Amino acid sequence: MWLILTLASAFFLGFYDILKKVSLKENAVWPVLFFGALTSSIIFLPLLLLSNSGVLEAGDMVFVPRLTAREHWMVLLKTAIVLTSWVFNYFALKHLPLTIVTPVRATGPLWTLIGALIIFGEQLNFYQWAGLLVTLFFFFRFSTVGKLEGLSFRNNKWMWFVIIGTLAGAVSALYDKHILRQMDRVAVQAWFSFYQVALLLPILWIVRRKRPSRTPFFWRWTIPLIGLFLVIADFFYFYAISEPESLISVISALRRSSVIVPFVFGALMYGEKNVKKKAVYLGGILVGIVLLLLG
């Protein structure tokens, strides 16, 4: 069940990446990030109110239980980690090709796997090991394609941005597994959405006040859809992690199969380079996913 939930999350996450790319084209990063987060919080606000008023009850799929002060601090820490990842990834996504950013970000499962083996003592069977290694190998092959397009770590800071964002995302995945063993998944997702807005609002105000002449902000209807698709993707993701038998190392790798959706979009709509070579590597990723599912 948790594998199916993870693949559903990956599907919506792929469209989430497309919506970010479209929204960020020649647009200011911080307002796009903020209004996407605001949409997520608006979705969860009525659920929180209905839960507190007793209309929604414990056991309902979207019931939001109360959190202790300690649990609120834990969710706040998660929010800070995720926003760190998002900020670097948003700037990278704005300045780099879609068919480069999403595959490089997909190397995150390697770091998640290492952490899961060390911290959680997860055990994989033969097919899962084979699938994970094949998937990660082709993810790394994707990262080398950037050199063919003149993108290297030596002369392009945005390549470093996507790496930093990827590492922060791996830390977030491990932390998710930790807190979802202790807390309700809907409560985590709801308060995570609220804390996004709380942390981003003062940053947005400072940035727009200090540098008003920088890149202007243009409203696009794809911006609120960022928040909507993230809520759906994370709902399936948190549901998968909360399953007792789930493996965060496998979930992290499978979820990055979301690269398929923006890859096809970038190739067709933006006419990005080296599509054939990238398509071969993408085929390798699909083989790895099949092995993971067989496991």
C-alpha cells in the first residue's frame, strides 16, 4: 500500500515541479514561494477549524488533532529545513533547465539511503537493493549531462544551489520519518503549511523592501496551483511514511520518479538540449523503479 501511495505522491510532485518552473519564468522567486505556501495554508485552515469545533472527529481522514508545545517546535524545525531546501531549489529552477534540475535533485535518495541505514537500521531485500542502486546510478548519470550544456560546479553557482537544496531535502526526508513515528501525519502537514507562511512573510517583506528594483513579480494562476499540488503530493507522501512497514530509503527513491513528468514537459515545451541522452538515463530509472516494486 505504501508503495502505491508513494507513486501517487511522485505523480503529483512531477506536476508541482512543472508549475514551479512556469511560475518562476522571468519572475521574482520570493513572492512565488510565499503565495504557493499561502495556498497550502488556506487549504488546511478550514480543516483545523472544523477539527477544533468538533465537526471533524478523530478517525476522520482529514481530522487535525491538537499538538503539544514540543510537537509544535518539532514541526517548526521541519518547516525551517524544508524552506532551506526550497529556497535553493527555487533559485536553481529559475536559472537552470528543467531537465537538469529535477534529475540532479533526484540524487537525494542516495543521502537519504545512507541516513536511513545508519539512523533507522532499515534492511532491504535483493530486489530493493538492485532497484535502488540502478535508480541512483542513472540519477547520477543525469547529473553529468549538465557538463554537455556548459553547466559545471566551477562556473555556475546555480548548480551548487541545487546540490545544497538536494542535501537539505534528504535531511528533511529523514526527519519526516522520525517525527511521523510520534505525531499525526495530518497535523504535521497542516501546521507545516501554517509555519511556512509565518517564516516566509517577514523574509518577503524585508527582501521586497530592501531590493524593490530587482526582478518584478507577476501574478500567474499557476502560483496557487503550486500549493494545491504540493498538498496532494505531501498527503500521499506522509500517508506512506506513516505506514509501519514503510522504508524511507525506498520511498525517497520512488518519490523521485516524479522526474519523468517535468522531463517530458521540459523536452516538449522548452526544447531543452540532449533529450535523447537524458531519455536513455530516464529509461534506466524506470528499470530501477520496476525492481523496487518487485522487491
